[in-house]
Amino acid sequence: MIKKIELYLVDRFVEYNEDNKMGSFENIKNLLLDYDIKIINQDIDKNNRLLFDNDEIDVVTILDVVEHLPTNPNFILKEIFRILKPGGTIILSGANLFGITEVIKFISGRHPYMDFNLWMQPQYFSHFREYTKKEYEKILLHSGFTSVKSSLRLSHFKTRFLYQYWEKKT
């Protein structure tokens, strides 16, 4: 028997406008609906309770998100832990604090996280905090995950970590 796969995207979508290279929310919404991806419009900074039951989800991806959170990422990772089934998987990727781009910025006297003028804008959508490999691992272990496995990948002169967490123990 083939199991039906349901896909959900949880996002606040506020940064999707005409200035965004991804386009407006309407463009994104239509693309997602074409692929039968269900949309949950939710700002996890303001409401971090995901709309799923305990132990309901098999796999969660959180790709290039935690560095954009203005607060500690444990709140959302604990929530992901709550909704994952025992034995479920979280796949997390994020910017590497010590990637070559960040090191070059630091050595040249620029801030490795963000441009000061961008930071001073009323709405800031870039990186608040990048983490090291060990920090990502500590954050996930603190959130309840075990059997943490991580790997490094290079992409367009940016070094990124791809983390896979294979087990949720109860």
C-alpha cells in the first residue's frame, strides 16, 4: 500500500513582495497550490504553536530559517520535536558562521551577520544570528533530539551545514 504524502509550508510570507526575487505572495501561493502543498500562514515568532498534534509528522525540513529568527531557535525546535513521530526526522540547514564569506567580511572590518544600514530598517529580513556546527548540535540536543548527524557542504562560496536528526526518542 502506498502511503499518501501531505506537504505543508509554514511561513509568514511578509517578505514576499515585488522587491523580492522570489516574487509576491500571490506568485508563491499559486506555485505551491499547483504542487498540492498546503499553506499555513503563521509567524512562528508570534505564535510558535504549530497546528499539528503530538507525534503526527514523519519528516520536517527547516531549511535556512533559524538564522533569520530574532530569538533563540529552541522554541520552534522544541515544537518540531513535539509534532514529530517517534523515529521521525528533522532536516535542518543553516548558514555557517565561519563560512568563507563571513570570514572575509570579518577580516575586512565588516560585520559578518548583516549590513548596518539594513539592520536599522523598520523591517529586517536577513540573518540575525548564524551558528557554528557545535552550536547547531547543542541547540538540537537541548530541544530533545538525539542521534545528531551533520555534514558540511560548499555552495557558491558559502559554507553551509546540513544537519540530519534521525531519531526522536520518547
